Amino acid sequence: MKISTILDHIDNGHMALPEFQRGYVWNRDQVRGLFDSLYRRHPVGGLLVWVTSSQTASHRGDGPLSSGVVKLLLDGQQRITTLYGVVRGTPPRFFDGNPRTFTDLRFHLETETFAFYQPIKMSDDPLWIDVTELMKRGSQGMAAYINEFQKSPQLSAMTGLYVTRLSQLLGINDIDLHIEEVTGQDKSLDVVVDIFNRVNSGGTKLSKGDLALARICADWPEARDTMKDRLNTWKQAGFEFDLDWLLRSVNTVTTGEAKFLFLHDLSAAEIQNGLERACKQIDRCLNMISGRLGLDHDRVLFSRFAVPVMVHYLDQRDGFLTDLERDKLLFWFLQTGMWGRFSGSTESHLDQDIEVLSGKTGGLDPLLEQLRLWHGGLRVEAGHFTGWSLSARFYPVLYWLTRTGAAQDWGSGLPLRSGLLGRMSRLEVHHIFPKAQLYKAGHKKPNVNALGNYCFQTKETNLHISDRLPEDYFPEIEERHPGALASQWIPTDPELWKIGNYLEFLERRKQLLAEEANKQLANLLHGNTAWLEGSVLIPEEPAPTILGFITDKEEEAELEAVNNWMQERGLPPGIISFEYSDPETGQQKAIFDLAWPTGIQEELSEPVALAINEPPEILRIGSQAGIRCFTSSQDFKQYVLKEILAEAEA
């Protein structure tokens, strides 16, 4: 089918984009490359379309479909959107992206190259042709250019050659693209999405949540935007979630199940009701977790997939819990985070936990018993604080202890309790023993960045302490604020404050942290310590190897600087320490330093991530997941400027 005919089909509603397709993600290099290939008559690949009834077709955009059948683009969206945008001079009705990506494309008649408009370079050179203007005006536009060339003594002699090249450029409209069709009554949405994922194996595959949302949008077109508005509300409060996560909670309150397939048969009214109920209980969950545990932002919400279970329980109880029930639920939440309950088979564990809560003999006690049997014990031991880096699972535990215990700032002596200091941005991770001194003493990175060497201080205090050794500044703190060191679980033996005894310091502090954790857990159980007794057994499933960590506060500061840079340009910040899990199994695979899992322009641009000082394996995982990884902040910024903001080339 000729390109011009395909574009006409889009105009009259015979061809459209299915609802489950993601938005436009091409960059200007790809736009140039497509037109260069078409101009030179190189093959650019065919199209794959799903031929289905227009009455039941769920499509993107608000344009009407033609009666009868419609062809929904499964493969070729980026190429056809680019062609439409350049040839028509405006995006198609289903467009969802940055139109500047294909605006102002130029072609040079002498060099036969494509480039985007640059005033200094092109304004005084008549051989730079506006591709869109030529395409829109057709033969009349070509005649106008010829007339201008003939008026110029320098160009008139080359008019014949330029006419040939203009004709070749204009002839792109007449190029035939092969179209394969997926037809038949057996081609259900599930089958078509599977075909789509196979064809687009090199790109971002559709998740089970994408499929569920596509079905929902067929009956409730505003569903996606409504849910994104809800997500944005939590984002403003410091909690970053995605559509899949929200759908999990909608699913648990409407169906009592974790698997998305149970959403497929619900009506639009049932989904809307479920969304309202889920959002109401999510707000309650976040208020409980933030207010009672002090976990008041996304970086320390280490068991986000426990929330759909909590939402289900709260919905069943209409949100009314006794103090003991509330605290037992929070105890369970902390335990799932500490032991990685949902870092493996997410759906399976969600179903198990919801079933225990919903059964005739179900409730919080059976839920805790199931967790105890799964993990083998719920008591925290000193060895659990052996982890290192800001991405370690017990990093949020340290933050929780700081926010809910008696921890004091070493500069002011004021408590660091939740609500007194606001968001995490006002607290900084402090290396008790300075890194430079530890490296100089021969310690390796895992020991330098051990959790036992972390505490939280205000920015002012952190700057004041600088890189001094504990044996130097600890006595000053104790003199000014007696008990402030002990409030942050610092061993009181001055011999352990010496750098030569650093490893002994770590061991003693881990013991103190474990004691405090068990004390706080017992408080949540209102003194019933039975759940904290017993030895730790071997878990049913071995802990998966998780790649990727933020290793120190300098790296964290670099990532925060990138986020600030993004916000200065009106773009959303990324998720720091983004945990990537296999979409099929739910198994946690890697932690990316900074990520935009649904794209910087959500669902419109490709997923991207920063992976600084990480092994090649994490880059491979990112590539397989369809996440474009950058290993330096500078390379990432260049990508944003060039491909997202589509700034003019120098």
C-alpha cells in the first residue's frame, strides 16, 4: 500500500492505534534516518496490522473510526507516526509524544542530507528545502522552488539536477509498504498482545497490567488518565508508583485476587468503584506507614507490594482497626520488607497472603504465622545489618529506627522523629567513620559503606562534622548533648571510636541496632514477643542475586543533582534505587541507580536508567528489559537535551 494511501486511511479512520500501544518514542536521529532511507529507496520494513471490528476496537485518541473493520497498527507505529507528522505537518489524532521530534525537517539539494532547521546554518542557503512544505504543496511546491532557482545565476545551471532530487523526495509518498494482517475471530486481545510482544521483542514488552488496562479502557476510555492523576497525587507527596502497582490494589479490592486476568470481566462501573475504594485505602496505608513508622518517602518504602495486601484487608474492614490491629499490620509490613517477601514470586505470595486474610479462619495472626513459616523466624539478628550501600534492604530499617526511636541530631541535640524535620531531603546520610580515612587505612568498599557506618543527621551537622574521625568529634558531641551518641546506637567504649578498631565498632553497632529493632517490633506487637521468638530457618526459596547499588553519598548526591537538573527543565525526577523485577515471575533482578521505568514522558518515551559504576551484567539486564541505560550523568543529560527536549543542534 502506498504511503499516501496509508496516511489517508489514518485521516478517514480506517487505520488507528490500539489502546495498548505505548506512545511515540523516536528521536530526531531516527526521523532523519527513516527519511534518508526512503529517499534512497532503501527497505524500511513492512507493517503489521490487526484487522478487527471498529465497533469493538479500543483505540488511542479521540478520532472516530470508520464503520465496518479497522486496521490497528501492531508494528510500524513509530515509522507511520513520523511519516504522518512530516508529510502532513501535524501529528495524527492518536499521537502521544513530543511533536518537536519531527518538526522542521530540512533536505539539502546539493549534499542530499536531512537535518533539522538551524537558523544560523540554513537561513541564507536556498538549497535547504522544508520537507513538510514540499510534501504539503506537492507539485505546486516543487514548481515554486524551480522558479526561485531559475532566478539565480548560480543555481539556474543546476535546476535539472535539483528537479530530479525534488521529484525523488516528493516520490516518497508513492513508495509501497508491505502490510501483513492479523485476522480471524480467534484473534482475541490476549492473542494479539502476545503477537505484539513477539514482534516487538527488541523493545518494551507489554506487561500483564498493560493488557488489563487495555481491556479496562475499552469500556472506560478515561481510565488511564484517571489513574495517572491518582499516581501524580502520591508522587507530589513523595511516593512514586506505576500503573501496574495501582492496578494490583484495584484488583485486590474488587476480586480478592492478585492476578490481573480477574479484572478482565469487570464492568467499567465496577472498576471505577474499585479504584475509589483502593485509593481511599492506599491513602490510609501511606498515612499509617509514614506517621507510625516514619517511612515518609519513596526511597524507604521497601515493601511496596505489601500495600495491595494491606489495602485488601483495610477495605474488608472499611478502614476501622483497633490500635493493636493497626500495629500488627505494620509489623507484618516491616517484616515483608526486611525479608524480601515480594522480591521473588510476587503474584504467588500476594495470592497466598490475601487468601489467608480472607479465609473463614483468616486474619492477622494467620498472616504472621504464614510469614514466620515462610522465612523461618521474625527476629532481627546483628548479622542482618551486615549489608552495605544505600540500596541495602536494611537501609530503610535504619531510617525507621531513626524516625521512631529516640535518635538525636548530633549538632542540635533535637530528635529526628517523623514530623519534626519533614521529608528525607532535610536529612542526610552521614558516614560515622569518614570514607577517605577508611580507604587510607586499607578498608574495601563493602566495609567503608557498611550500614553500621551510617547514621542520619541534618545537612548542617553533616557539613560541620566534615571528614573528622569519631575519636576526635565524638567527645565534643557527648559533652554538648549527653546521650546523643547512644541515641544513634553508638558503642560507648572510646576504644571502639578509633579507626584501628573500626571492624569491632561495626560488630558492636550491629548488635545495638538489632536490639533496637527487636524492641521497636515488640512495641508494635504491644508487648507480645511470641512472634519474635524461635530460631531462623532456611527460607523456601534462596535469595536471588540482586545487582546494582548506590555505594556512597557522593553517588547519591550526583543522582539527586540529576533529578534537580531535570526538574529545572520541567521534566519529572527519576526513581532513586529503582528495583527492577521480572514482569513474568516478579523476581527482583536489579537495582538501577536512577530510573524512569515508564519513560521521562510517561509511556511516551522509552524507559531509561542511570547505572553508574555498575557491572556489565546490570546493563545486560536493562537491555533485555527494554531499559536504555546510561553509565554517566553527562551522557544522560545529552540524551535528554537531544531526544526529549529536541533542542536545536549546534
